[in-house]
Amino acid sequence: MNTVPSSAAAPASTASVASLAAGAGAEPRLTSLSHGGGCGCKIAPGVLSEVLRSTVSLPVPRELLVGIETADDAAVYQLNDEQALIATTDFFMPIVDDPADFGRIAATNALSDVYAMGGRPILALALVGMPISVLSTATIARVLEGGASVCRSAGIPIAGGHSIDSVEAIYGLVALGLVHPKQVRRNADARPGDLLVLGKPLGVGVMSAALKKDLLGADGYAQMIATTTRLNTPGPDLAALAGVHALTDVTGFGLAGHALEMARGARCTIELQWPCVPLLPGVRELAARGIVTGASGRNWAAYGGEVELPADFAAAERALLTDPQTSGGLLVSCAPAALDAVRAVFARHGFDAAAVVGRVLARSGAALHVIG
């Protein structure tokens, strides 16, 4: 294992980076080095399904509480009667040009899967791939420091990692966490009658597309960074509520894709009330202008046959429904009697945009039914 320092060099100032670039030629924008940024560069659901179909099944020990069977957010392995280990990894190419912001977003996104299982992170390992002939060591150090700053906020160390010389810039984490075995919350345990609560607004993919086209203003960028670097810390407190039956986080497959995973796992139908779904400021207008990611179209192509839309559902609205979220919000399936407690948890952690966006029904017709 190549060790990656848990605390990289202090972030270089704008002046020092500019002076380094002036001496060695200006560095390219980080987003120009990637064919797809953030969770938008995930392999499309249909392709991933085809790849995994050919893999050989291995024996599953009884201690493995959560594996690959329902496309859940992380693996969970029971250690003893009081503890289960959560293990996950996530990494991607730049979604923004600022190196520190890229590191912060990637680390927040990776830790989200631990929170989405109902656990608390305990440590991380860094995964680093950088084009060392193109990017300066100061820029790479700022990426690592951005990730380290998020881990410090989560109260965990980066205890090592691995690095390679790569054509595209890549950064992420292996994240480990702990949870009580009885408080593991899978994505497949939603129950008919449950309400669905979404913790963060949608639109990160649209904002990233606008950023690449130089169409995202300073206020929009600030909104994008604020949502993508907010740790999903409500997860453990939500999992402790008896009325919370299922948890997942909304990332690269969009709200529709991750709601579908929940519906498939529980063998139910999910009804989304689209007008109730929170959106980041300005993204509806951007989507209406055709500023969307290619990943939203790939997502729709992969699972559109399982989704029932209103007849007059606009293309821009469909793009938002399938918009790939990087470090997106938690999606909670809870009994109606637990709704006030769920809202209180989100409010206590500062998630003021959390909203009821739908409900879970007995399986009938399409797995996902969208009400316009």
C-alpha cells in the first residue's frame, strides 16, 4: 500500500499557484482533463448490469449482512453482537476546477455511503490518480488537502491509500465505518404505506454542465459547493429511529435511478410527487435551455422502461429526474408516524431543504410512478 499523508501540505495560495503556473506554463482547467465529472462519469446502469451479470458468484458468509444483491450503498460485515463494519469506496474525475473543492466534494461523496447505511465513519484511505506531467505538485496537494479537510470535519483520519500516474485526474476514498447490526438500514426495506423524504435538492449535474460551459455564476457555484460538501451526517440518527425502514443516497443514477433500486429491492411501487421535489436555484431554467449532462440521457435509456411519467412531462423535467447527483442527499423511507422525528433529525443537522417527495405503494404496474 502506498501511503498517502493524512494531512497534505497546506493549501497553496492563489498567488503561489499563479506564480508556479507562470514559471512552467499555465495549467489546464481540471474539468478539461476529464471526459465526465463527478458521479456523472459512473458506468451507465444498463452497461453495469450487463457487466455484473457475467461475474461468478462467490460463497456468501453469514456475517455479510449486505452485499451486492440489491445494489446497496456499501457492504456490511458483522463483527460481533454490537458492531458491524461498513466498507465502501468512491472516486471520480473533477466536477469543478478548483483543486481543493474537487477534493472536498469527492471525499464528502465517498463518506456519504457510510452514513446512508446508518453508520459513522471511522477511517479512510485515499485513492489518487493524477497526470503528474500536466498538473503541478502544488495543485495535487490542494486536492488531497481538500479531501483531508472533509475527513477532519467527519472526525476521522486518512490512514493511507494508493496513488498512480493517470491520464485523467482521479480522486476519492475507501471509507470504513461502524454500525450496530440492528441499525443497518438497507435500500431494499421500504414498506407500502411509507413516506419518502429527500434530504438535499437536485440539480448538481445540471450545474456542473453549466460550469463547463462557463454559464454558472458565482452564486450558483457557491450553491453547488455548499450542497456537494455537506456531509450526510443525519444518517446514523435516522437509522436509530424505529420507523425508518430504508435509506439510500441519491448519486450518479439520479433520483429516478436510486428510487428504482429501492422499489426493486422492496418489490413495491414508488410514487414520486414531482412538484414536491426540491431543486437547487436556477437549475430548472438551465435544464430548459438544454444545459444537461450526457449521463442523464444514459440513465433514462437504462431504466426508462420502468418509469411511468405524466403525458405532458417536459424533456427538461425528465433530465432533472435523471440528473446525476454528486454527493447527493439521503432518501428516507419511513412510516408516517415517524415523519416528524425524521424532519427533526434533518433540521437538527441543518438540512433545511429536506422534503417529503413521495410514498411507497404495493407493487402495481411500473416500479416508479411520477406524478407531475
